[in-house]
Amino acid sequence: MWFIILFIIIVFILWNTTLFGYRDRNVALLSVDESKTCCDEAKSIIRTRPGCNQAILLVHGFPSTPSVYHYSAERFHEAGLDVYAPLMPGFGTDPKQFAHTTFTQWFTYLCHYYENLREQYETFYVLGISMGGMMTLKLGETYCQNILAPDKLVTIAAPVVYNSPKDGIITDWKQYISRTLALFTPSIGAHVVKGNPKGEDGSEYWFGYGGLFIRPGLSLVHAMKPVRRNLGKITCPLFSIHDINDQTVPFKNLKIIEREQNSVDFQILETEMDNYNHSRHALLLYHSIQQSLTNTILEFLLEKENKEDAQT
């Protein structure tokens, strides 16, 4: 009898911690209706000019919106790039509906968006923050070795591991019970966040969702495993950035990316921000670093073009 009880307990623990047997149930294609966004700041940021042959795709994080790119999008456009920072489906509209969406649906939408744009431009870059950085890695794994390959990738605070004692990474112990919680509720305290009045250094300009998104979060964490497993498929030039004191995604994720990617031109930047009242995570949002960091990213993206101009 005790053996059976012990066996059930072990299976229950493994079921929660390893997520074996998990799959996204909601996989139907989603669309985005920007007339239903929670505020104007949550809408997509699109900046184009006639005849431009180079562009950048900016992918926001979880559960954020394109507002994190309000500064850098303008800078990239001023530098001669067409800019696309789309609102991902489910985000920035109704948090209760968002709670029933999955990573599979978000990434499928992003792939269609990417493929449509990639065919229109001679040169194409992708940059993502947090979950957007993880998706950028997955885009690289998907496309780097075919005709739709991006020219360069940039990731900021990208997670490839959530909880892994083996790697010395524990993002949140609560994740170990989230699969059980997801049986009873998709979210807890879900609400819209229209700016953060207690923030500083630009973090007050954050728009997205607040609360605990159990089912979408579970889907996101599960998706990290294949992203890490396939890092070696990334052969495109890759620039990965992370702050040492990031309070949202542990810094050790950067070291995993550095060790396991296979880029022909890999560059890395470790930042160390001052002690502000924010998480040191969405780096392009913060006034104290966004200008210098955007400059550094532009140098990486336009390095080849600048060399060619100098030679002529």
C-alpha cells in the first residue's frame, strides 16, 4: 500500500516538474484585431518608407506589448530601416481571452508574419526581448539554414531554461505546481496594466498584462525545451544581450546560449545597470541605457553596410 502511495507521489512530482506528456491543446490560427487593444500604446509600431530594401522585426515579450520599443523603433527607422513591431495575438487586448492562448499559436502567427515580410526585403533583421528573444532564437533555428534566413539576430534577456537545478537556474519555484493549478484555472488576478506609476527610468512606460497567467505560462515554459535543444541550428549572425542583475530571466541563460549556439558570428554583451526601481530586464525600455544600447545594436546590424560604404 505504501509503495503505491509513494509511486503516485513520485509520478505526481515528475508530472509537474518535467511536464512529460504536455502539449498545447489550443493550436488554432489566431489573428490580431487592433481595434480591440486595451490602449493606443499597446498597438503595433510600423515605420516604413517607399523603396526601402532593409527592415527589422521587433518581437515583444510576455505579457508585454510593442510599447517596449517606442524609443528604439524610431531610432532604427532613422537609421534607414523599415520597422515592424507587431502586437502578438492575445496580447494587449483582453487578459481573460489571452489566458486561453498558447505559445504554439503565438509562434505560428509570428512565422507567418516573418515569412510575408522576409520575401519583401533584401536585408532583414530580427530582434526580440524576453519571450520575444526566445522566439527570435526559434526563428533562427527554423530559418537560418534555408532561403528565408534572417541576415542577423539580436536577443535581449532571452530565456531558454526556466527551472533547472542542473544548470543552477531557478526562475520561480511556483512553476513546479503550475501544471496542477492549470487544471483548475487558466489565470489568477488577470488585469490590464496601463503604465507603472511606481516605476522609474522608463519602466513606468510599460503596457501589458498583470496577474498570474498559469496556462499561457506553462505553454511558454514547455516551449523553452526545444528552443534550447535546437540552439545548435542557429548559424546566422547572433548578438545576445543580458543584464547581470536581471530579476525576471536569470542571467545564466545568456551563458547557455553562448555555449550551445552555432552562429558564424556570435557576439555577446553583459550589461550591469545601476540600482533602479525596475527589473533590469526589458533593457530598451530604460532611459539610462536605451540610447547607448540601441547604438551598439545598430553597429552590429549595420557593420557590413558600413564597411562597404567605407571601401567605396
